[in-house]
Amino acid sequence: MQQEKIHSDILASAICNMSAGISLSNDEKQTYDTFINQNEYLKDIRIDSELMRMMAADKPAKLGSWSAFLEKNKQRLEQLEQQQQYIEHYQLRRKPRMHTGYKIAIAACLVALASILYHWFSPAHQPSFPASGTLSAHGGGRATLVLSENIAIRLDTVPNGQFAQQGNTRVIRTGTGQIAYQTNPNSKNEAPFNNSLMVPRGGTYALMLSDSSMVYLNAESSINYPASFDGNIREVTLVKGEAFFDIKHDKTNRPFVVITRGVRNIVLGTTFNISVYDNETRVKTTLLNGSLKVSSGKQEYLLRPGQQSVFQKNTDLLLPPQYVNTDKVIAWKNGFFTFDGEDLRTIMQQAERWYDVKAVFKDNGYFLKEGIHLSAFDRKQSLNTFMQVLSIDEKNFHYKINGNEVIISK
């Protein structure tokens, strides 16, 4: 305990000396570097000693740089505090927490920053600190709409209101950021106007079809559909990815059909979820409410609420429906990750799509044997926080984030 206290005192001294522009002793430098290297997520709050020396020399020309430095570190420290609180929310077996002395050292860093700020800036020149925003850049309404004329439109660049016309159907962007199709009920399109909506990695998007049915697309998903339903059937194609459907009952009882790879789903009015990702071997259709008929070739099943049908891509076999945890299935739509015994490879497939990264497993991942349980992890949290929560469940792996790669090893 005494040794840990000495170690913490040296660390605090190192941070304060760097803040004052004083050269570090060998012990201070070694202690500081060891601490930062052992706590990788703190690397981006390293004290910029060159900036400190500029301040000590009282160079007014560098005030803008100093303000930006303070702002960056304050935002990051606030984010780290939120992430730490979020991680502690999970009742998992944890690795030993950061020693109290380390927290004191970080506090000393903040005190040093505050004292320099007070000394060198008058109230009129103190930099303002904006409130900490979202913890990551993923999420939000990022998608591309391709009209029948083969014109591609990035939807995060269009203003609210009407931005396109497809025959007698208006295409608008609503105040909530989704797109909606509004058709004149007194006329019909002379020809079909087929549109496509594509959502990239790290995004989600909501779409209101011309019959007021809602479609919510998960990351790395795409769907083809007509601008208006003018025939005796309402049909769309989920090309890839995952989508949640909330289908409105049609006054003329026209069925709503969703085509996926090898599977035909027929409904009247219901809510259901379909997952058909390219890198997964199964097409999963899950019914929440109403009734749903799933067919493939001569195989056909009528799903009850709470049941899921599975189509095996490699064998073209449609398995009998089974009851599943629907909250887990649609967790993505509500902004969460939820896992119940999945292996790490399966979990990282979702992480790759959401955080737009590539998971690299060392030693072929043979050391990964146990399933992981995680309830309602907020997808707005950062990739590093996500990996921390997985790893503190004392599973047999370590990770390192290197650019857009997550390297997982024993």
C-alpha cells in the first residue's frame, strides 16, 4: 500500500510539473509513461508540455492554441467520466478498479490546468467550454436514396420538406429526419417508380412508405420499394441487412409482401423484424404482433407473435418457427446491443457494422469458448467503452484498437 502511495505521489508530481513547464525527473517520466501506456484510453489527455512552456513564457500569440487544448481535454475528461459511470452500471465481475491515487493524480492535473488558467487569463478572455455531446460519431440518420431515374441523394444533406417527386408521389424529409412518401389518392402512377434506400455502416434510418407503413433500417442495410403501391399487392425487397416493419392494414385487404434471399413473407397488418446480412448464414424473421406467413419453395409456416423462423442459406431449408426473446431481437431499433450467450465472433459482426471497423482475431480465435451476456448496452457509447464492457466480464481475451481495426488476442 505504501509503495502504491509513493507511485501515485510521483505521478501527481509529474503531471503538475508538466503543467508548469518544469522538466521531469527520470522517475517522474518513467512513472507517467507507464501509467499512460497501461491506461490506453487516457492517451489523448496527455499534457502538451510545449504548450505549457509557451504559457510559462507568456506568449499571447498562442492563446488560441491553449484555449483549444483546454477545450479538447475538458471534453475528453467529461467523456471518460461518463464512460466510467456507464461501465459501472453493469453488474459484472470486474478487474481491479483504478487505484484511488491515480484518480488523485488526474485531479491534480485538472487543478494545475485551472490554476494556470486563472493566472494567465482575465475573465474576459477565458475560453468557454461547450457541453459534452454524444460519445461517438456513429448513429444518426445517414442513408442514400436512389430514385427511379437512378439519381442518388445523400439524405443528411437535404432540408426538411419535399425534395423529390416520383410520378404523383411527393418525397419529403420530415422534421424528425425520416423520409416519407405522400401519394395523391385520386390518381395512379402510369408506371412504377422503384426506389432504393441504402444505410451505411454506423447508421440507421426510418422510412414511411406510401401506405403509411413504417420501415426502420439497421446499419449496412438496403431495401427496394415502389414510390406508391398501385397494384393488388404491396411488395418490397429487403436486399440485405436488417429491418423492422410496422405494416398498416390496407382498406382493400391487399397483402404486404417482403422478399428476402430465398424467403417470402406475407402479412396484412403486423410488426416484425427480418435479418438477412450477407456475412451471416441464416435469414431470421421474427413476429412481434399480428400474423405472418413465411414460405420458401414448398415449405410454409404461419408464425405466432413471439416466434422466429430461420432460413438456412447454405441448405435452402426453412426451419420450423421457435419462440425467442423479441426484446433482444429488436434491441437495435431501440438503440441498444443485447447479447445472451453469443460468442465474441458473432458479437463483433454487429460491432463491425455499427462502428465501421474490422475485427482481427489472433490465433484464429480458438481461445474464445464462452458466451457473453450483455443487457441493453447503449449504442451511442464509444467503441472503446463497448470493448471495455465486454472485456471486464473476465472473458479470456484482450483487445487493442488500431485505427479501424480491433485486434483481439488471448
